[in-house]
Amino acid sequence: MTLEKQEKSFFGRMSRRLSDAIMARPSIDDELLEDIEEILITSDIGMETTEKIIDALREDVRKDRLDTPEKVRGRLKEIMISLVDKGERHELSDEYPMIILMIGINGGGKTTTIGKLTYKLNNKGKTVMLAAADTFRAAAGEQLSIWARKAGVNVVIHREGADPSAVIFDAIISAKAKGIDVLICDTAGRLQNKKNLMAELSKMNKVIEREFPEASRETLLVLDATTGKNAVSQAREFSSITDVTGIIITKLDGTAKGGIALTIADEFDMPIKFVGTGESIEDLQKFVAQEFIGGIFDE
């Protein structure tokens, strides 16, 4: 599924509701703004972000800048793009060698996304190796190995319950010896508590800094769009315990409302790097703010 088709799919209902609310109004008034506010909130856009959008619209209405439905529609699009667009921060690092730590809860599509990202990097001519550092979840290593075979890359894997940092250590040694461009590390989605997760990620980062200081770094948080506001809570928790450099939103394949992207980009000032749009290995698309928001408004 292309990004354009995906956008029109998951934003389809929101698009129709906004068009009906805006274009059918004989006048631009508070009732219209209230209708728009309700549509945004019920599309999984958080209250704080919704208030920013409505306040900006209300100010333009007060100054008589929005006197037609077309102008309201155009201005709403501009505001939403401004909230989600983080400029160059949406780009994955282009400095190699690179290490990517993939973080996120179990069931959010993290391992699948690693396979898709590996495939994408391979198609750009980059060599990739995987590290199965989620040693706590049963069969996590085997699942990652399946994706490694699909993408045609090697994976470093230890026994279940092994020290995750030891896996990353061995993977770094192997990646450096082979001259690998990108080492992608799967990590545990859930330990016993937040303190344990923080300690484990800290230990991994220390190993990377000690053994591979010349590598550029990315820490990508994988969030499932279908979980709605729970994804916001996950973003808050993970960003509080590690330095997240970007977001990958999965399962934007026709069922998710999609508003979660605006909320996370705005409230946490986090760039979205990619969106997952389906189950196949090709279904990972680069995030482009103008195209993403354009999917709501463009006919």
C-alpha cells in the first residue's frame, strides 16, 4: 500500500467529517470551531494539541482572516502541518557506521518493523546486521531470525534469558570485523518494572559507547497506531527513561484513526521517521509531514 493510499484510508472518515462540517457552514462561527474540535478529539488527537489548533483558528477568525470555508480548510491544514513537521529531524542518520536501538512494548510491531527497516536499508545499498537483544520474551530471537532470513542479513543471537548487553557486545565485535554499515538491535519490550528497563537500556548504551564510539546513534520508539491514547502513554514512559531520536508508527493500514501521530509529534516534540502500512516487508514508508496531513484534506 502506498503512503498516499494509506493516508486516505486511515484518514478517510476524518476527511469526510471535516469536509461536511466546514464546507456546509453558511458562516464561520463558534459552532463550527466546536464541531472541528470534536472531530479532532474523536480522531485520537489529544486535548492539548486540539486546543492549540482551535486557538489558532479562533484567533484568525477574530481577525477576520477566515471568512470562507475554503480559507478555514486551508488554514487548518497549515496549522496541523506546522505541529507535526520537524524538518530534517525526520531523516534517519546518514552517518555510517550506525547503531539503531529499537524500543517499544511487546506486541507493538517492533520486531516486524526491524525486518522492514532492514529491507529498506538493504535496498539503499547498506549492509545490515541484527542483534537479538530481547532475550526475555520467549521465541523473540527466533522471530527476529525469520525476518533476518527474509531480508538476507545475519543476526547475532544468544540463548533465551542471556544478558542483552552481551548480545550487543558480540554483535558490535562482529559488525566491526565485517565492516557492517548498520547494526539494528532489538530490545526487550517489558521488564519487571520501569527501573529495570531503564537500567537495562543504560547498560546497553554504555556497551555501545565503550565498544563502538565512532558509530552514529538512533533510538527509535515503535508505537502501534491502533492503541490510540495508550501510544501517548508509551511515548511518555519511554522518553522519560531514554533519549528517543525518532518514532515509527505501525499498523496504519486502514483501521487506525491516525491522529496519534499529531499528538506525539506535538506534545513530545518527537519526529516521526517512518510509518508501517501493511504486513509485507516492503510496507514501511518514510514519513513526510505535508503528505501525511495532506491525506486528510486533498481530494
